[in-house]
Amino acid sequence: MDAFVTAGGIPGPEDPLYPATRGKPKAMLDIAGRPMVQWVLDALSGAARIERVVVVGLGPEAGIHCEKPVAYLPDQGHMLDNIQAGVNEILRLNPAARLVMAVTCDIPAVTSAMIDWTAETCLQTDHDLYYLVVERSLMESRFPGSNRSYVRLKDAEVCGGDMNVIRAGLVADRGLWERMVASRKNALKQASFLGWDVLILLLLGRLSMERAERMVSRRIGLRGRVIRSPYAEVAMDIDKPHQLEILRKDLAARVRSPA
């Protein structure tokens, strides 16, 4: 499986991380002596299931590297454009690519073993989209005080992961992706996209994960699969200063005691 890493974006003065970045790329935030994105590239380098990597948003002049065959693309200016560019570059390099792993640059605690587990789990079935979630109890046990946002389902309370797998050909349907991205933080747009029945069942706490998977897949016309990851690290991203400090301490401890 091939992977792409989204590493574009420079926080502006209104961003909570601006005091830490000061006009520099978020991906280059120092985490225990390495750029944040380098931790992700190191994990991909050691993953047996990953064949090649595309980095979108930074180039080798940033001082980052990957031990797998790697290509670099400039920031395309928008999250969706970066995703499309990453997948299209993978297809250019490997026209036979079927599934592609999408990884954000801000989950530096991820490891090679977690990436391999995800790839192996997704390769067991034939779906269009694999979406990782982490249960609240696991997240709060592993990263107390992370203050993630959770969705309450009938059988679980989960947050979304920042490492997912998609069918390579899916990226061609730009309209679908634009609607998905636009609806992320707007309840009315979510209702229009997924349907009021999905939202109402969710708000009433009557929507199980399995039923949500079926209903959403049918509504958007894709074969989707929700995967409960046993690794909180895949959902521990850095959007706020306190999350940055949590991961700085966590990875500093890993550097001191690699085992």
C-alpha cells in the first residue's frame, strides 16, 4: 500500500498554534528534537506494508526525509486539493494502486506497528473508504486531558482518527469530497449530506456504529467501513497548545526510553 502525508498549512495569527509556529509551517513544529512531520515519516519508513510515500506541502529542502521511495509536492492551498494531489501522484507513480493511506502530519505519536495494523486490517475487505475511530475510554486513558471531541453512539463514544484508507479511484469524485469537507462542522450541511434521519438517531443516542456505517454508506453511495482502532495515537492530533505539550512530553519520554 502507498501513503501520502498532508503537511501543508501555515497557522495564521488567529490560530491557537500561532504562538508556537510564528509564521512557519505547522508540520515543522519541534517535537522532542524532530519536526512533527518527521515523526510521521519515520513511522512510515519502518512500516512493512508501506511501499512508497508522497509528502504534500513540504519539500526535502525542509530537512525532512523518508527511507521509503518518496515524492514531494508543494502545498496546493486547500485540504481537498492536497488530498487529490497526493492520490494523483501515487496513481502516476503506481497506476495499479488500489488502496491509499492518508496520514496527517500532526499525529507524531503514531508508530510503524500501528500503520501496519491499519493497512493489514483494511486489506482484509473490499471497501471504498475505511474510517478509523478511537473509543473515548482508550483516548482518555492514553492521553489524559487531550480534550478531543467525541460522537456518542448507541454502543460507543468515539473520536475520529487522522489516518484513514481510501480507494484510489474515489478521489476523482470531487463533488462528493467537496460536500464531505464542507459539512464537517455545520449541522445543517451534515443533515443535507447525510440525511436528517441519521442526525436525529444520532442525537437521540439510538444509532449504533454498525447501523451508522450502513446508513451513511447507502446515503453517499460508497462502501464504507468503520474500524475501531486499538491505538489512541492515530487520533491524537495537534490542534491546540495543550495537545502540543502533551505530545512533546510523551515523545520526549519515548526518546529517553525507546523500548
